[in-house]
Amino acid sequence: MDRSRMSGYLGEIREAAEELKKRLADRFGDWTPDIGLVLGSGLGELGDRVDDPLYVGYEQIPHFPRSTVAGHAGRFVFGELEGKRVAVMQGRFHYYEGYPMRRVVFPVYVMRELGIRTLVLTNAAGGLNPSFAAGDLMLIADHINLTGDNPLIGPNDEALGPRFPDMSAVYDPELRALARRLAADIDGLRLVEGVYCGITGPSYSPPAELRMLQVIGGDAIGMSTVPEAIAARHAGLKVLGISCITDMALPDSLEPLTHEQVVAVAERTKPKFIELVRSILRHMAA
């Protein structure tokens, strides 16, 4: 990617943000979000709990891609949740949909341009750790990027972030500690912690690949989140990641899996997920 195209990317980010700023000003006046949330498959209902919401479809925003996956509403929700000003993405974009990595993470930079300082990433994931169970929530302690790509490849624009961003603590330790403390007070919630393996998809992994991921230290597997987390740290944002373990991806007892099954388990887990995220927001510094 040459320098002119990179400048164009920054311009697109700012143009998208300006359109959203106009809509926010028309509705709320002098208002900017502090926290961004990206809601994964089957978890979008949290966005419907926002107070006095402003909905903006992705198709209304310049340069935004379109969400094509079932379980993703494809819109922003702006407003207040647990006393915090939030920008909620009901649906995200994936590499497997055919979008280049820079387009997948485009919303992260747009939300940063709007003013967010913290990004909460959620997803539906398969459990690789045999001590996990479908229905658990997993706090992401770290990730392994197995997509074969990186959203930061190409010329770097310092307006977006540094050339070589630090990744020693992608998922904020203080936010993880807060999540662990609050989860202990929620009846019936099992919060585990582990390493998320990000793959391209869209095919689910065969047993040999799952066995390899276990060997290299993976606890869960999914097709999102890692590019967004990299971009968020590049942009200087604090990151919290939570996976809903929707199925057990154990190589020696693997059963056929469909996206509909994944969404169904996410739906059943949703009440505890919503309770945890709302509690985290309530106790999070603005």
C-alpha cells in the first residue's frame, strides 16, 4: 500500500467519524462516547439495553463495510449504558467475508476518532481447553494470531498509531482483574480465563488443527477479535476481551457443528453475559 492510499485510509476514517459526529450532535448535542463495545454472534441484544439509543446502520456511514453474517444486526447503537457513554457495534466484520484487514478494523479507528478510550471485544468461540464447558465465559488473557495477516502491514501513519506498537499486555490487566472480581458475585456464572486463537475461517477446524492449537497453548478458537485488538492497541486504547464458549472444539471428540448451533448456545448464555458486561461498565472508570 503506497503513502497516498494510506492517507486516503485516514481520510476515510475521519469522514466516517464526521458523519457520525453530526448525527450524535443532532441527537445529543455536545456528546462523545467513552467506551466502545463490539458484540459477537448471538450477543447483540446488549445493544438493545442502551438508554435513549441512537441507531445508525453501517450502510449510512461513509466507507463502512456491510455485515453479512447471521446474528449480526449491522448497526451502531449510541447512548448510555450503566451511566457510561457507549458506542455499541451490533455486528462486526470478518476477514473471511472477503474484506481486507484494514477494512475489518476500520470501525476501531472510527470509534477512536469519536473519542473512545476503552474497547470491549466479545465473540463466540470454540473451547480448546478440556476443563472448559459450553456456556462458559472466557476472559481473554492473550491471543495467538493465526490469520496469516496483520492489519498494520503497510506504511504506517503516525496519526493512527506507532509503527511498532507494544503487545506485551494487549488485554488490560486492570480490566481483567475487575471482570474477575465482579464475576464472582454473579450466581451461576463461570468465568474462565485463557488464550484466544484467531483463525481466518470460515470453515471450522479439523481435529489435526485443533490438536496443534492445544499444543501451542490455545484455550479457545474463533474467527474475529484478534485484528480488532491489534488495531485498538495501535490506536492507544485499553482492551477487554470476553469469549462466549459456544461449543467444545476437542479434537478427540469432535462433532459436526453449524453456525446456527453456535448462535443458539450464545443465546442461552446471553443473560449472564449481559449481566457481567453491565456490571463491568458500571464499575469501570469513564
